Amino acid sequence: MSRNGQSARPGTPLIEQVAMVRPIVGYAEDFPHGHRIRRHRHPAAQLIYAASGVMTVSTAEGRWIVPPQRALWVPAHVPHAIRMTGMVRMRTLYLDAAGVPQAPPTCGVVPVTPLLRELILRVIDFAQPYPLGGREARLVAVLRDEIAAKPLAPLHLPMPRDRRLLAVTNKLLADPADQRTLAAWSRSAGASARTLARLFQAETGMSFARWRQQARLLRALELLGAGAAVTSVALDLGYDSPSAFITMFRAQLGTTPGKYFG
């Protein structure tokens, strides 16, 4: 049952209706660690942000990790589910996408600058419906410009559809530290290493090694966001040393784990 009382057949995304009394409507709720919001969709576009904690958002196209320094843009009508890591203070906006013409046509993680963060939090506190000609409307215009101007961050893990690849990727998601080569995986997946390599590139746009590295990075963000120590995360993910893990993290996100979550 959805918050608005609608029900759906098993496997069918719920339609969460939001009263769009203005072009942007804010919503705030806190969730405990491990909480899950099952698959649903909205008639409006959505900017999902957490002031604290980490969210993992899943769609048919893959998974996105959303730490506090990022937000996820979800176009209207895209089914998605959310899993919480740590205590999550969700602060999300529903938008009339027509008012953000430069917005991405697909899901994407966008950086949250201090300005964008303050705009999100300010809009959350608006009394709805806010005056169309007042200060609130001017802040909304700035917020739209900020969303449209942000580049997408590399926090997406595309998921394949081929059952042989899924046999590999699902096991790697369960145990990112698994060091088996593609040749070793081919024996259990029922396809040659060459076939799996071709499928990885065709269905995810990544090589096997790059996909596994991305899976480890996103899992690291979940663990670090929940308060795990860098050393334990590095070893849990199969890195030989914390320095090797930090080198990978800095190469992907431009900073160390400590500064990223600081």
C-alpha cells in the first residue's frame, strides 16, 4: 500500500501521487539504517537528496549510490526503489520537469554544492503553495539553474540483462572481494571468457575489470557512509592495503575517503 492508499499487483511499481501545487514541492523524512522503499514511480521528476546517510537507488538500468555530497535526478515515471545505509535524513524535491529544460533525460547523480544544498533545504521549508511573485519563486528559479548546470557524477553501476552475466554480477555484488578472473567465472557462468567480455562491454558499457572496480567503489561508499573505518572497508573489498584502496578512491572521486565524507 502506498502512502496515498493505492495498491498494486506484486512486481508492479506503485504510483506515488504528489500534490504539485507549485512547480517545486519539497518533502522531508528520516529513515533508519536498512529501511527500504519499494519500487514506485512519480508523475513528477524528482531530486533525491540526503542531508545525512547514504541511499542506494535501483532502477531497471542499474544502481546509483547517493552520499550526502550528491543527489539523484530521477525523471518522471521512472520506477525506482531505495535502500538506506546509516540514519538517512532524506530531503527530496518533486519538480515539474518542464521548468528545468536542461535537466538530464535519464537518471543521474549530480554534485551538491553548498549553494545547492542550502537551496534544497530552504525549499523544503517553504509553506505550500508559496507566492508565485515573491522571494520563494526567485529562489526556485536559482535552484532550477543550479540543477541544470551540474555535471553527472560517476556513481552509477549499470546492470546487465543476460542471465549468464547476471550470474556473475549478482555474486560479485554479494562478495565484491571475490578476485576470480573472467576465465574462472566463465566455468560457472556457462559461457566462454571471450563471450562474457563481449557481453560486459555490450550490456554495461564497461569491461569486466572496470565493472568490478565500480561495484567495489559503490559498496565502499555505502560502508563508509555507515561509519565503517577505511582500513576495514579496504580489506573487506579485496584490496591488498588501505593505501591501494585510497589510491583507487582518489582516482575515481578526486579526493580521499576521509575528505569526501568530511
